[in-house]
Amino acid sequence: MTTPQPSQGRSYEVVTDALNRRVGPARFPRDPQQWTNYLCPVHEGDGHHHNPSLGVRYDPRQGKTMVRCWARCNDEEVLDRIGLRVRDLWDRLPEREPNRPPIGVHGQRYGVTERRALTPVERAITAAQFPTLAKRDLGAQTGRPQNVDTYVYKWPNGRVEGAVTRVHTPHEHGYAKSFWQARWTGTEWEKAGFAPIPWKLTDIREALDTGREILVCEGEKDVQRANQAGLIATCNAMGAGSWNSEHARWLAGAGRVIVVADRDRPGYQHAAKVADTLTDRVGEVRVLQARSGKDLSDHFDAGYDLTDLEPVPYLDRPRQRERFHTPVMSRARTRSR
């Protein structure tokens, strides 16, 4: 008798949740074991109209989620844009045969001498000993989804580009959190992604003009808490995994940027990426985390202030560049559009 295979596994939920945060839900969702197309975060994440070309399908025999861009974008780059790695495609990593080297991407076996050294973010995650990712059991849904806040993204001249709406869906043991994006066409709101600009660009311009430090948080809620504390802060739309070099260009010329990392795997990965894109653009980059709780809001709720944030081992790299100068284009760009 053949054991029935599950229609989807943990990896499918991890991948689709990451895609929903980065590019929005699939327009025409299908059964997990059939190809469902999403917008590709590599070449279709610019907020314009596209025919979705990133296929996602779950293979129950392998316990693996398949991700394939029909326009042939690199798989690892696709995963990087949504804050994941190749290992996240598996429900659990395949077991190795005893005393045999691991199998490579194309079936070749690597010797021990070819073992890859851990990256700084991998070292940071290992040192933090985060628990295995698992969805919290909220129980049955008890009410309709409710829009609880909307964050409008504008160009420095005040022109509206888009908005992110925060949604809470009540359940028996709390609420499920989700987000959706909309782009302003000039006459109406269209449910779609928008240009990769940081939130609160006018505040960033003020920081560049006055030399104040800038905080980069993972989400709009933490930015608001930082603002309430009298700090200048920003973030990108759709949270972890969605920051790229286009966001970083707007901070070019800042004297000091503090990246506040959420205390979890996606948070560390996100913070590392933000720091990497800023290193050659600003005077100093710090990667810090809450002393208590997961994020900056928890940190403030526990009674701590900015000076109490703790360095993230392996990711924090305080340094002051000598003879640092502000790129000419950065100041001009913040005043355009």
C-alpha cells in the first residue's frame, strides 16, 4: 500500500510566505503540486506591469519546493532577493551517506578540502542559536482581516509613489500579520509593487543636510517608534529580504547609519544585506540589536534607549572611513523626483 504524499511541506510555506512579502500574492494560485507563477523579484520587482514568470511548485517525493524563473534568472539570486537560501527549498536537508562527501549542485561530489567557509551572517546565526523556524499555532480564524495601518512612500518633493498596508486577521490565539502593496498611478491606487525607495525620504534628506545619524529598521512600525523617540529612521517596503542597492543609494553621504537587526534568521540576513550595500556609501555602519525582545519596539517597551542597543557578533563592524567625502550624485538625487 502506497503512503499518500502531503500536498505541501514546510519549505513551500517558507518560500511562498517570503514571496508574498516581497512581490505580493500570486494572481492565479494553484494546487501546491502544480506550477504557480509569481512576479520574479529579480527582474519584475520594479512596480510595473509584468506577466508573472517565477514558477513555484512543491515536489512531495523529494520534500522540496521547486523555484524556477522562466526568464532564466539565477535561482540563488531569486532566493537572495526574498531573504532565503538554497537549503530553505527543502523540508529537511537530505541525509548524507556515511563517510561520503556531500553532493554538489550538478551531482559532483566535493572533497573535504573544498568545504566552504561560513559567511559572517552564517556565523552570526550560528552564534545566536536561533530555534528552527516554525509557524506559531494561532488556532482557527475568528474574524475578517482588518487593515490596521497604511504607510505612504513619497519622493523627496512630496509626490506619492506607493503605500504598504498592514493587515491583522484575528485568530483564537492572537492575530496573523500580513501586508500588501499599492502603487499610485497619478489618478488611482493599483494593487502592485512600486519603485524601491526607502520610507520617509524627506527625513533622510534632513539627516544628510544636518549630519544626524540614520537608523535602518526592518519595518515601518519600528520606524514610527524611533520617530517617537526623536530619531531619524527609515526602512524598505515589505520587510526582510526586500532591501537592495537602489534603497542604499538614497543614504549615500550619511556620516553614520545604525542597522537595527531583528533577532531571528531573516532579521540577521536582512541586516547583513543592508550593511553590505551601505559600507562604501556612508562613513560608518553599525549593526545592532535589541537588548530585550526581538526588535526595536520591544527594546523601547522594555525601557531601554538607543544607547542600550547591543552589537550583533560577526555583523557589527564599526569603522570610520578616512578622508570620506559625500558623493555628488547622492545630494542631487535626494532632491529630485
